[in-house]
Amino acid sequence: MDLLRLVADQRCVACDAPGRLLCGSCRALMPWLGAPGCPRCGGPVRDPCPTCAGLAPELARVGAAVRLAGPAAAAVRAWKDEARAPVARLAERCIAARISPPPSGAVLVPVPPAAERAAWRGVDGPADLAGRLARRWGRALAPALLARADEAPQRGLGAAARRRNAVRAYRASGRAPARCVLIDDVMTTGATLSVCARLLHAHGAREVRAVTFARVVTEP
């Protein structure tokens, strides 16, 4: 890590105050997700749930710690656009505070990012987060089960384009464990998680869940 990045990592990701990765004032504004929420996708309870309608049936459940807004959105920007690797520690702690550990025997599977973006950041965010959660929860990790087959980015695409892009963007190799938990930084439409869940099912998984740090919540 170079000196400029080290200095940046000692400032709040949301307001740039010196000291901590997330200062006390911004921590108090964290947009936590929680009950009551959709039992499948964790979003606001609606009937029918618009998010669940777009998820693949192979994806049993999604859990996210925070809504992608306010300090959480700033943290994701710092993680993705400023290559501030310590944000993974913040994401891990937020997830641990809001989401119960997966069932015994579940294996954590990070969603692979585009290789070029990961090389620029100097860290594979989902893999870093998955490793931290695996250690915290005492669960096995399968970092090579999924890989990118296409480097086209998902950011900035609408729901339909994300689904089309995601279908060709990922591939699986090897036999998948019976219980898999996908780990990613953000869920936007669920297209990426849905495709990855289908791939894991096709390779032997019987149940696939997902855990993300943040998720987009569309207002009704």
C-alpha cells in the first residue's frame, strides 16, 4: 500500500474526517436493514415483492446488512473506486452484526469480479470479504468454484441488460458443495446472484443462499 492510500484509509469514507474508517457521526447514520423485511430477499415487505420476482428460483435467500445509501454508499464507492481495501473489515463487521451465520456445513463462494478491476484495486473485494466471514463464522471457503468468463462490467446497466450480461459473465468448475453461500459486496437487481446460483445448482448444489454487504432498495 502506498503512502497516499495509507493516509486515505485513516479518514472517514463518508465525510473525510480524520481518524477512523467510519467516524462516530456517520456510523450513527448507517442505513441498516432489518425486520420487518422480506423473508427471502431481506428488502422492504411488499406483496408481491418486486425483488423476489426477478430472482432465480435456485437462489433460496439473500441477506444484506445495509441499504446502499448514505454512509454505506460512500463506503462502497471507497471500496470499488478508491481501492480502499480496509472497507472489507467494515463490511465484515456490519454483516456479522445483522446476519446470522449460515448453517453448519455451508461453504462460502465469493462472486468473482472482473480481473482488470480487481488488479487495479489491488484486492478482490468479494474474495477478501468471503475470507473474513469464513474465519469469523468457522465455515469453509471455495474461492475458485466460480470464475469470470466475460469481463464486461455490470455497473450502470439496467435490470434487463444486467441479466443478459450476467448469463455470459460467469462460469463454474468442479463439483459444488450441497450448501453454498454466495458472497458479494452489493446486490443491485439480483441478476448476478441469480446466474451464479443457477451455475452452482447445475454443478451439484442443493441449496444456494447469498450474503452481501449492501443492497439497492427501490422505493415503491
